[in-house]
Amino acid sequence: MTAAELREVALSMGMPAFTGGQIAKWLYERHATTIDEMTNLSKSNRERLKEGYTVGAMAHADSQRSIDGTVKYLFPVRTSSPSPSKPLFVETVFIPDGERGTVCVSSQVGCKMNCLFCQTGKQGFEGQLTVADILNQIYSLPERDLLTNVVFMGQGEPMDNLDAVLRATEVLTSDNGFAWSPKRITVSSVGIKGKLKRFLDESCCHVAISMHSPLHGQRRELMPAEGQMPIADVVALLKQYDFTHQRRCSFEYICFGGLNDSTDHGRAIVNLLRGLECRVNLIRFHEIPGTELPSADEQRMEKLRDYLTAHGVFTTIRASRGQDILAACGMLTTAKKTDQLIDN
């Protein structure tokens, strides 16, 4: 809830309006896990609150730590399952990097986009996360106090659960919420017609577009969403917005060896992005079961990076993190883990 909504809760229960502000501080500044911790509320008010509300924080159910310091957490969610006896979970990744601490959060259980190279898509779609499910991945993260950035690049397509994502970012950036700058938050998307424009209009957070090929036919084979909103339409939309000051636009580009990493692809990327202030992040493909896509070659990735940079497109090669615990890009899935937890 926002601070304004918390004030309405207080008033509806016969409490002073300022009680809502007190609750907001307990939630978003002190990170209380129970209503009983809110000790500057009277005991009677705490008891009344507990009759209708909970804080909503839930600890992770499992975790794995990589040799590079990356940690992958399995969080339970309140999203209802098609099978009532089957609880649902999402994976969340904490990535330390010097003084930076980034958390990669999920927005759905599974995903509808079914991208050829993504393990989450192969899990299928199982449910939308609530705002509380999304925020809990930050609220209950053991490394929460080390965070400098949040990226919506975990399981799911954020634009396919846009109401919850926008509300979560509102709480994260509100003065009476987490009070973060929008510059600390990046939301990714394959490009969803109508939804992407709404996000750009209603949010000041950074945006990252999953490109993976500048060619319509090839991108459609890799990403079925290309059929509904081609990458050319995505870029045309982005060119209507200002990315020269506070907000950043980037493109994620997984490299498949000999498939989408040629100079011809580089030339097409340059032509596509001409006139748009942006950057490109090249990512090495990590093999997943059931997909025969080839892994990238370091030299070809460097050649593509150098070509793009030389032609005015700022480009970096993203370091792979957490690959040994299946926490790298495109490798998140909870399909088997859910069944394992039930069996145990």
C-alpha cells in the first residue's frame, strides 16, 4: 500500500490519519515483519490491524550461492496456483559487484512469451505476481541493505503484469515508500503493444528492451512476441521519448555463435537504432535443456561490440554471473524446484 492508502486504512478503523504515516515508516523505513513490531501504535490499534491485515513479508524457502558471490533465492508467492495443493515460487537473484548490489526480481510465475532461449518460458505461465509478491523479493532479501539497483529481469514479462509492476515501482520511488530514485530501477520488456507505451508514459524508471536480433524474421523465430510488436515498432516508439538526461534506454542482446553475431547484424542494429540515445548490452548465451542454439564465441562478441561502438552505438559485453547455480540470463525456472519442495 501507498502512504495515502495506509492513511485511509487508519481512518477507516477510527485511528488518527497520522497513524497511516507511522505504519508507512514501519514498513518502508524500518522493514517490520509483523504488526506487533509497530510499538508506537497503541496495543489496541495493533490488535485491530491484525484482524484485517498482515505485513506480508515472507522469508525465502531456499537459496544457492555461486562461486562469484551471486546468490539465487527461491521466494514463495501468494499468487493462486491452478492446483490449490501446489504452492508457487519465484527465483530472485542478488548480484554483488564491488560497491554495487543489484537484485534481479521476477514479475510472474513462468512466462507467456515462450522465447526460444529462455528456461522460464519453457516452464509455461502459472500466474501473475501481486504487488506484495514483487516487493517481498526486495523487502525480505537478506542483502536488502546492500542494494543499489533493482532490475525487473527475472521470471516473467513485466509489461504483461504492468499494473502490479507500476504499483511496485511507485512504492519503491515514493517519498513515503522506499524513497529510491527511479534511476536505480530498470524494467525490461520484449515489447508489448500498448503496454510499453503506457509504461513509458507513467514511469520514470529506466527501460531495457530484449532485442536479440534486429531482423524481423529471425527475431520472430527466437521471440514469438515479435509477431505482435516488431522490434522496428518498438524502436519507433522509443524515439518519441527523451533518453538524454535522467532516463536510460538499453537493449539486451544475447549472442548466439554464428547466428546473430555477424557484421551484417551489427550493420542492421546501427541502422535500426540511428537517432536513438541508447546502449547495447551483449550477453553470452548459456545453454538450456531442449534448445540447440549455439553458445557465443568471445572473439565474435568483441568484434560485434567494436563494430557497434565504432559506428556510434555504445556497447558493452555483460559479464556472466551465477552460471554455476543456473542464475544467469535466461536460466531461471521454478518448475522442478516446486515439486521438490512438495516432495520434501
